[in-house]
Amino acid sequence: MKVPFLDLKAQYNSIKDEVMPAIQNVIENTAFVLGKPVFDFEAAFAQEHSVKHCLGVSAGTDGNHVVLWGLGVGYGDEVIMPANTFIATAWGATLNGAKPVFVDCDPESYNIDPAKIEAAITPNTKAIVAVHLYGQPADMDAIKAVADKHNIPVAEDAAQAHFAEYKGKRIGGLGKAASFSFYPGKNLGAYGEGGAVTTNDDELAKMFKMIRDHGADEKYNHEVFGHNYRMEGIQGAVLGVKLKHLNDWTEGRRRVAAKYRELLSDINQIKLPKETDYAKHVYHLFVIQVKNENSDNRSEKRDELQKFLGENEIASGLHYPIPLHLQPCFKDLGYKKGDFPASEELAEQGISVPMYPELTDEQIKFVSDKIHDFFS
Ligand SMILES: *Cc1c(COP(=O)(O)O)cnc(C)c1O
């Protein structure tokens, strides 16, 4: 049985009749950039996240850039973020000329450890970015308590966490601003690149809107510096259709996660992801850790499992094999191996198994059986 890592074709087939006319409509109206489908999607997406403003942008990475730009982050500033995230979180800082400052994650939630933030704060700290990694919200109240004490804004990188909930409330409006990604493989994916920024702050929303469109408040009047980060019409139309299915798809992901839990909990060589009591996890990824405490090469067992799954036609992924503080591009920042043990352990031992709403019980059972086979 072949189990892909995700199956976008299955999803397309289930919404073909809705999505094709929506795309055709954009083309017939030649509304290729921004336009009604984008604005309608923005309004619906904002409402779903109980946040006042949503602005569609060209990618999640661009959203990371826009959020920190709008918050006034610039040259010489520092931005605190977890060491274990996708590189694009850090581009939000570097594209603004700021320096990323990394903090280790909590070994249970895999999100930034709020207890370790304060030690990273300096007079140059201009923002903290909380990433809702793998679809589980970071502990926003604890993060905001530290941030408020030092008067530093908190931004959410919600690229993996559409519809996730923190203490019963959807993410996206929990900090000063948030950025989302609609990369095709994300929980809500466009048919190309896409992203969004959200905020409850009217002034910030105005700023984001200008930055997205050449710094203009009206055509050819450029109030501030900006860029072209506009969302395409076709992406807005596709996302508008897909948003209506996201509740079902999210419940589908949670069903898959529950099934994996049921079938894998008896293997004591692996650590399953923990869903914290304050979170509704939306399982962008289901990352298990292959424990290998007594080895100099801690990733060895994980790599063997990945190879074994591959031989059985089961796709898997690593998210992410090199934490940000050990990336070659950041070597000048002076971090070294051992600085962030929980992030390094996750990088060396973590493996993502197939996760998407269309996974069948048979496929989940097959993946789980093969993992059992590997350990027995
Ligand atoms: C995917 C992702 C991004 C970047 O989004 P793109 O749309 O691919 O540019 C940013 N942050 C995190 C945590 C992501 O997973």
C-alpha cells in the first residue's frame, strides 16, 4: 500500500466542481491581482479567526516580513523567536535588517519556552515571534506576560495553525499581529503561493495595507516605503472556496492524529506529540520522536526508521533537521551545538508521518503496523 506524505489531488477531486468555476470567474473578470474574491476571502478569514482585519499577501514569508516591518522593526533591532521553526520565521527579522535571537522550545509542546524568553531580552529587542508549531498554539498568555513586562509586541507565526485554538479562542488575534501561509501543503493551501496578515489594531492594518501595495494609501501617493506583496485574484478565489471546508478538514486531521495515538501508544521507543491542555491542535504535522539517548549519533535510529518506511512506500518528512541556530547562514550569530537542547533533540529524533484529512483508516493502520514492525 502506497501512503504519500499528503494528497492534494484527492482534495482537489473533492472540490473540483466548486473551485473550477471560481477560478474561471476570476479570469473572465480579469481580476488577476487583489479584487473581489481576495477581499471576500479576507473578510471571511478574519471572521473565522475573530480578528478585525485580514490582508491577503503573496506568501507566508512575505507576511512574516510585513508584520515586523509594520511593527517598526529595523536595522540593529533584535527579534526573539524559537530555534525550532521553518527558516521563514527568521526571514521576517533579517529582511527588516534585524537580528534573530533564538530561544529553546519546551520539550513537551515543542513551542517556544516562555520561561526562557526573559534571558534573551536586551534593550534592542523589538518584537517576539511566537510560532504555533505543527499546528499547536504556543502558550500566548505566558509569552505575553513576559513581553508586557518589557513592553515588547508579540507577533504570531500562524503559518501552520489555521483554525487552531488557544484556551478556546482561535489564534490569529492573540498578539499584536499574525501571519499565515497558504502554501499548497499547509492546512489551508492556495493553488500557488499565498499568505495573509491579521491584526485587531486599526493603525497597524492601515500600515500593512500600504506596505503590501508599494506604500500607497491611494494610487500613486506613496506615504511610506513598501513592496509588492499583493495576493493574486485566483488564489483569493481558491482560498474562498476552500475556507468553507476547513472545519471538516481540520476535524479530519484530528481524527488521523487520534488514530495514530491509539495505534502507536504502546511503542516505548517513540515519543508521540503532546496536545497541551490549553490547545486545540490542528495537526499540520504529526511529528514523533525516535528515542536514542545512548548514541553519539542521535539521529541514527530515526534515519533508519525513515529508510524502512520508504522501502514500504510510506513517505515521511523531517521538520526540521537543522535548527535555526545551527544553520550555515546564521553562523556569524555565534551559536553552537548544545545551546538549545530541546530543539536539537527534536531535530535529531523527530520524524513526520503522513498527515492529511483524506488518509483512510487502512492507510493509518498500515503506517502504524510498519512502525511496529520496525521496532519489533
Ligand atoms: C510555511 C511557513 C512559513 C512560510 O510560508 P510560505 O507561504 O511558504 O512563504 C513561515 N513560517 C512557518 C512556520 C512555516 O511553516
